[in-house]
Amino acid sequence: MTRAPTRRALLAGALAALLATVAACGEDPITNEPPHPVGSHSDKGPIKLRNVYLAQPAGGRYEPGQDTVGFLTITTTAERRDRLVSVNSPVAKRIELRWDRDCDGDPQHVDALPLLPEGTVPEANRGGATGHAPYFLHVVGLTKSIPAGTTVPVSFEFARAGEVTMPVKVHGRHPSDVRSEFACGVDPASLVAGG
């Protein structure tokens, strides 16, 4: 005679199924990485560009002539060093690389961002800071009106890996568009405002 499952057993089974579903939803099934609800992703050989996006525009839209900032995480699986040597977009006059090497709230304009073998940009003395890495893009002189929630083409050139062009998201206005805390406790947009 088969015994019917108890209520406790049914609840335990349902809970296990729910947890498995939540765990499965917590990762990108293609890359096995946590989701990044704000930014775009792209690969160029061993280079991985993750969670790339432009800051949210005030009023929901950028206008021509405005500056903004772009956030990203770069890693490489290559056994040799590489460097991000330039970034450009047809919707900006120029894009500068900024890096707060000392995590002191004073990001410097740099000619390139170095990438360590099988790693990322060298860690700054971050003092336990979490969130964005302490490097970002200063996007100077937008050339067109760009609404929040859209994408713009941005090209990244690496010394060894070459160039990759990707659609970069403009941070939207929906409550689900969550961004990380700023590295070093400083909002880079405040440093280039009015630039």
C-alpha cells in the first residue's frame, strides 16, 4: 500500500523546487554569470567587457553637447598582458579613459588601461570599497539627442586583442535598472558635470 505524501513532505518538495528555480534565474544560462540588469556585454577573443553602460541622463534624455560617463568591467583570460588603448563612438566628440589608481576620489585621464594576464585592471588601494571598478569612460560632447533606455554604438580597441564595437545601454529610468555603488565613494558624473 502506497502512502500519500504528508503536507510537510509536499511543502519541502515545493520549497526545493522554488529554490532551484530562483538559483537558476540568478545566473545567465549562457555565461553562468550573475545578471547585470543595467549594462551590455561583449567578448573579443580573451577579452570580456561586462556591464557596460552610460549613466542615467537627467530628465530622461541627453542633449547634444552634454558630457556623460560610461561604466564597465574588463577582464581577460589571455596569458599575456593587454591594454585598452582607445574608446570611441559616432555619438561623441571623444571618449577619455579615467582611472582612480589610488582610490582617492581623483581619477586621472590616462592613455591606456592595462590588463593583467588572466586578470583585470590592477587593483587600486580600495580600502574595502565595493561596486564599480575605479576606472570609467568620460564621454565628451555628445553629438545627438539620446533617450534613456536606448543603446549607442561604442568601439573599444585593445593593443593585442584588437577592436570590438558593441551597443552600449543608456541607463534607463525603470526601478529594475539597478546600478552598483561607485568605487571609492565618488560618483564620476559629479567630477565631469558641466565638462
